[in-house]
Amino acid sequence: MDRLQQAIQKAREERNSRQPEPVTLMLKEEQRQVPTESSDEDIWLTVPEISIEPHLISRKRLMSYRGGANATPYDMLRTKMLQQILNNGWRRVALTSPYSGCGKSTAAANLAFSLGRQEDLRTIVIDFDMRRRGLAEILKQSGNYSMADVIQGKVPFHEHALRHGNNVIFGLNYTSTRNPAEILQSRKAIEFLERLEAEYKPDIILFDTPPLMASDDSHGFLRNVDCALLLAAAEETSIDHIDVAERQLAELTNVMGIVLNKCRYISEAFGYEYGSY
């Protein structure tokens, strides 16, 4: 503040003596650089748009892509999730499971498309299950880098990411990473998330994180999220594994709830009979 006052005083003296251009005002405008609402929207539009082949929508079980009756289970999950997010002031939401094969990546993709239909919300979906292609395989996207490369500064996020509509951005893994646990627990990962929130100002960030009981990849990172959903596979994941995973998750972050995925039979309590989803 003292330095600014000295600059103002010096400018006044110079103006009184020879009336130059108002340098002080110019310096203040250059130093402010306060982002406007339009600049926030512009940075989202710099991200390339994703292209999904129509025949993949049913093959990859992207039930929420077009909306409608088939999307209702994910829309209900979206709404219940948003209620807890708003009530608790949360933003960072992780999706995890006890083991692989519980459908968390498919759920992450469907939640992204369901959230995308709420035009007043901006959502970023990050695949931090870096030992595999995961979301990139489900969405059938190809590239040369992973989110580990983005975290380590090898490629800018806006060049690596893909945008769906105007309010959903995906950060995918096109290659596997040898040391994801160290990367996810690094200071660079924290700094990346802080920059992401500061630049893009998302309402929600969804993280597709590694299975809890398969490695230590997510154990250090989950302390950086506000809450997590635990996904289990019906008729596959045992009650004991769900119980152990829930207790592990509760030690790391807030447990938002448990989602039983891959159900073949569900009740007609909500007026529909969907079969499998």
C-alpha cells in the first residue's frame, strides 16, 4: 500500500509540473486484471468439443446422454447428490469402489451428461484412475497424454481436455501411468486443482478415482475432496467388502452415500421398471 501511495504522489507531482498522461491509472488497470464473467465463459470455450459416435451411446450404456426415461436413475442420483452438495457447501466429489468392475467410470460419464442438462451448472469431470484409460475408453476418445502429464505440466489442461456443450469438461487418460499414487499425493496435484478452480470456476468437480482396495492410489488424494460416493456391483460386491470400503472411505473424507450398481431387478416404487442400468 505504501508503494502505491508513493506512486500516486509521484504521479501528481509530475502532472502538476508538465501534465503527462495519467500513468497511475494505467498501472492500476494493468495490475488489477480482474476476470469478468465473459472471460470465465471464454476459457471454457477454448476447450475443444468432444465428439461421441451415436452407436456408442447404447453400446457403452451412456443412458443419460440424451435424457428421457432411461436416464431417470442417474437423474435421481444427480439430484440427491446436488442436494447434499448445496446443503454442505461441497464442490469436489469423488467416485470410488471397493474393487474394479463396479461401474464407477460408467456412472461418472452418465452423471456428467445428466449434470450437463442443468445449464446453470458447470461441471468438470477428471479421470484420476490413472492406471487405465477408463473414461477415455467408455467415451471412445484418443490422445497422447494422461492427467498425470497435465499435473506435471507437460501439457496445458485446456489443450488436453474435451468439452461437452458449454458446461461440462472432461479430463481423460489416454495412456496409463506407472506411479499414480505418488502423483496423486504430490504437491503438484494440489496446485493443479487450485489453478483449475481459480481459472474455470466450476460448480462441481467429479473425480473418477481408483478402487479403494486394489492399491493405495486414491488413499492420499481422497483427503483433498469434500465427499465421495461408494459404488458397489449388485450380486458381485460382498457386504463385507462394502463395509470395509465404507470404513476406509470414512477415514479419508465424507461418505455421501453408497450406490448399488448393475441392478437387474429394481422395484416399481418410482413408477418405472427399467431392468438393468
